[in-house]
Amino acid sequence: MIVRQFISWIRTAPAGERAEATRALARAWLISDLSEDDRIAAEGALLMLLDDPSPLVRQSMSEVFARSPDAPATIVRALAADQPSIALPVLEYSPLLIDADLVDIVATGTSDMQCSIARRVNLPSSVSAAIAEVGSAASALELIENAYAELAPFSWDRIVERHGHLAAIREAMLVLDGLPAATRAALVAKLSNTLAQFAAARNWLSPERAGRLADESRERSTINIAARSRGEDMQGLVQHLRATGQLNAGLILRALLSGNLELFEAALAQLADLPLARVTALLHDRGGASLQALLVRAGLPESTFAAFRVALEASRETGYVDTTGGAERLRRRMVERVLTHCETDGKSAEPLLILLRRFATESAREEARVFCEELVADEAYVPPMRDLIAA
């Protein structure tokens, strides 16, 4: 009887009053002890109100039903497909929407609707993948910042591919501790290319010069990332570098001259298609034949073999460097030793000499920077009072 009176009254009531009455009816459906007949009648009235011309009426339903697991599923699905102002609360909070519903709405909905879905707690990887694949940049940013979202590695890569040129996306991803090394390297490559294009467009640098600086910056960043990578993360990074054409002799030589033996070995294992343990054993063999056979199998230029041999000998003499500390910078003494050998043997190609001279300049500048920083730090140190008294 009450529902019948409600339906009769609501046909002529103003929109604001209809919205408040609908809110009350929706709450009654959730929390009141209605008889079975009244519950069926109330649900029928609410279904009818889905066709109300005023969005205020449907919005009031959405706000009441958004978080409830006991809401009428049919009504919740209808509200999720309504205009954004009505659908957003349901899309962000309703536990009644299944993954297939959410994926479909990501594909067909607006950016605001995608953002609401990206903010959901315990967002499954299938929905995250849909956002990464077709979602707007704003929804991708919401997804990145959602600590409760599950993202597969390929979803991270897809976000980088589609939106990595945007500073907000890069910054949000780079601060994440668990970001895969391969994804971090892809972000750095995006940033390097963006800066190179910007500098060339402003005529600050020629396109060739800007491209070369971008490549150098990307290589340094890659070594830095690799110095903090281990195990499967390192393998993923090396696979990414190979797939993107970055796993070349210059990068591998930089890794060795930086003391990053883990990246050096992983790179050769990837290129030579050999188990990592086998490559490690071959590199520990002091005979030059093992190294040369490995480099040949890896497809590296023969003109670089001498540089690799001398660099490996230098690393053995100084001890294998722990990649947890400082394996992101070129070692000046190692670089100069390799450069001296290649300049005097008369067999090294000019491109290799140019590369090694560039490494020598870079390592000298980096060593000077570190020295000056340490000098300033020592100068700023104030001894404790007891030390002054003792003096």
C-alpha cells in the first residue's frame, strides 16, 4: 500500500522531492524489515525510477546503492551504464560489478568513468590491462597511484608506450619501488627521446647532436638501473634491451667498464643464447680463447674483442665489483687502460677509439665531481667540541 501511494505521488512531485523520496525508498530497501511483497513492490518502483527524466533521482539511488553488496544487482548495472555523474559512485565502489562489466565500461565509457574504475580497491589485473590498453592518460595515472591495483608487467609496458611522454605519468611511475627494471628503462628512453625532440624543435641543438646526447643519457641511466637490479628483474631488463635494440657492444662495454659484471654476464648470456652459469664459468676461465668464442657467439664486432679482453683483465686485477655500490659509473683507471691499449695496438677501429675517448672524458668528469663533493662535505664538517679541546 505504501509503495502504491509512493508511485502515485511521485508522478507529479518536483524533481528535488522525487530525489529525496527515492533516496528514502532505496535506504528502506536496504535496511528496513520489509515483507516479501513490499520488497518486490519497492524494487519495481526503483526500477521504474531508472527512467525518471531528472538525473537527481537516479543519482540519489546511485549514492545509496554504490557501496552495498545487498543492492539490487539489476539496478546497479543500469546505474553503472548511466551518464557519468550518476555512474561514478557505482563504478568506483560497487562490489556487485564483475570484471567483465568493468572491462566493457572501460572500453566504452568516458575518461571520468575510467578514472573511477581505476580507483577501485583490489582492482584485478584484467581490468587494469583494459585501462592500460585503451584508457585515457588520466585513468592511467589513477591506476599507477592505486596501491591496491594489480598490474601485470605487460600492462606497465603498455602504459609507458601510450603515455610515457607525459611528465606526470613518468614521475608517478619512477617513484614506485617495485617498478620492473625493464619498465623503468623504457620510461627513461621515453624521457630521453622527448627531451631530444624538444631541444631540436627549439633549435637549441641539431637533431643529430640531440639524438646522440639522448642516447648517451639513456645508456648512463640504463647502467644505473641495472646496478640496482637482481635475478629475474635483471633478466627482464636485458630482454627488454635486446628487444629494443639497445643491447649493443657500446652498452655492454660500458657495463664492464663500470664494474657491473652481473649486467655484462647477463647480456652475453642473452645474446649468445647460453645459460648464465655457463657464461660465468667461461668468463672465469683465464684463457683468452673462451672469451673470444663467447663474444663471437654473442655476435659482437671483432674490433671490440681487445677492449673487452683488457677490460676483463683489469676487473680481475681490481677484484669483481659488488653491483650494490657504485656500479653505475665508469671506472676511470679501467677506461684509460683500455683506451691506451687500443690506441697503441694499431688494430682498433676508429669508432671504438671515439667511444673509449668519450668514456674517458665522462669518467674523468665524474671522478672530479665526486672528488669536489667529498671535499665540500669534509670542509663543512664541524668536529665535536671535545676534539677541539684535545687539539
